[in-house]
Amino acid sequence: MADRSRFAAPRYQLPKGYVDAVSHDEPRFKPQPNTLPVRTADDAHAGDVSDDAKIRSSLRSTRKVVVVPGDVSVSIEGQTVTVEGPRGKLTWAVADEVAVEREGAELRFVKRIDTPRAAAMSGLSRVLVNNMIIGVTQGYEQTLELVGVGYRAALKGKALSLQLGFSHDVDLQPPQGVTFAVPKQTEIRISGIDKQAIGAIVARIRRIRPPEPYKGKGVRYQGQSIRRKNDRG
């Protein structure tokens, strides 16, 4: 009989942790032992951050107070917080898990129950009410730039009219408390007292023609840097 050993497939060396496929006594992969260092109590005292410290850091915003300026009036009726200042008036309904306490010119947001949602909502309520106070005193403004041949903006009364390469103009009505301004054809300024409303309308305008990565054309934030790609060809 002819010697067929030279036609046999070569036997490759398996990676570390694997065994031969014909052996059914052991699994094909043996997990390697965990080589990560074990945390000890001395590590925490040596400057390593413990789990308790991380929890305290995440709840730090709930311990902060909101300082009410002298020209701002804040009224609390149940879970509704109303802030009125020189620029206007805003209202926010705080979650039921959070209690709003006022001590002089300071507002505190205390969780009523000890749950992760209550902790999250207390921090969120503090940030939103603080934004309301900034809005009625200083206001917010966001600037967008139009980059592209033929891209331009104009005002039609209070509405914003955009030419962004479509066969038609795109007209947008401003939300309540938001004002559009067009200093030049390629620049849009959105201002108002409600930070959430400004962020929502800005995101809506950018979705109409987001910046593309090849030529950088589209609606972008003022000063925004677009990561460019090479031409497809």
C-alpha cells in the first residue's frame, strides 16, 4: 500500500488555553485565572477611590443649594415651582419623589424616599430650577452657522426661512419665549429664557441639514469643528 502520510494535513499548534478537538474529556477552551489585583482596605486608605466615595460623588449635586438672586421671585405650590425675573416667568413641576425646601434665599431639593430614581430626580430638579433662574435673569443664546453654496437664512416676520439646497424653503415658527435673529445670511441666533426650548429648536434646525464629513456643508454650531473624511473617489 502506498504511503499517504505525506498527504496528511499539517498539525498546527493551538493557541494557549485550547486543547485538541478529538479530546472530549476537557472543554475546547480553558479560562485563564483572573490576574487582576485584589482590592484591600489599605488600597482605599492609600488614595484609591472606594465605592462609597463614588456614590457620594454622584449624589453631590443633590446636596447643592440653588441661590435665588434678589431680583427673582420663587413661589412653591405643592410640586410646582414658579420662577419670575426681569426677563420673564417659567414654571416647572418637580417629581413627587422630591421635596422642595426654602431657607431664606436658598432652595434645597430633598428626596422623600431612598431610591435611585429619587436621587436622580432630586439632582435633575435642582439643575432645571437653576437653569430657570439663569434664564429669567441673563437669558440664553445659541448661534448656528450655515456652510454651503447657496445656503442662507432670512426672517419672515417672526418665522425663520431657510434655503438649504432643497427645492423649497424650510420655514420654522419660533416656540413660545424663543426669538430668531439673522445678523447675516449665514448666521442664525436663537435666544430666549427657556434653555430646554432653545436646545430643542436648535436640534430641529440642525437635523434639517446636518454637517456632512466630506465638504463640511450643513448647519453647525458656531465654531464647531467637523472631522473631515477623504473624498469617496
